[in-house]
Amino acid sequence: QGEVKVSEFEEARTIADVVEKLKQNKPVVVAAKLSENFYKNKGVILLKDSLSTGKKLDAHSLGHAFLAVGLIELPEKLKESEGNFCIVIANSWGKGWGAGGYSC
């Protein structure tokens, strides 16, 4: 009903830690600076399209929290530039953001 109670938590300080938690089906709260392509995406945010972080954007760009909820292994052609996995995130900006409120 729109509320969550955290009864315990574990830290994940590196991308490897986040991937490990997600492989264990544990969601991870992420805090990050945002790039322009975070704002206007259709469900995929690529590293190669990350042009700026925080410069001509709103206050969210300097630090925003969202929830990492899963992993998708990337196709071989993207692994060199984007890494092995796409981290599926849920954002609080509603269903109009990304693909129904989610992005990868």
C-alpha cells in the first residue's frame, strides 16, 4: 500500500557487490549522479550515451536514489562497451519514465 519497512540491510559498495545481491534476488537502493539520458529513455540507459552529469540538469542530477531490482545479461555485441549485465532499475518518477517506470 505504498509503504515499505526495512527490517535489516547489508551494504553493497561496488558494482560487483550490487550484481551479487541482485543474483541473490535482493533489491539494492542505489544513489547516483544522473546523466541526460537518464531523464529521457525508453527503457535503456547506455554508457555510450552518457554525455553530461549534473551540469545543465535539475537538482536530481546531482544525487538521486532508485531501486535496482534485477539483471539482464547483455548480448555479446554490447559487452565490450556496456559491460556484462544491464541492471534493471525502478524509479519513483512513475510509469511515464523509462518503460512503465523501469529502465535498464
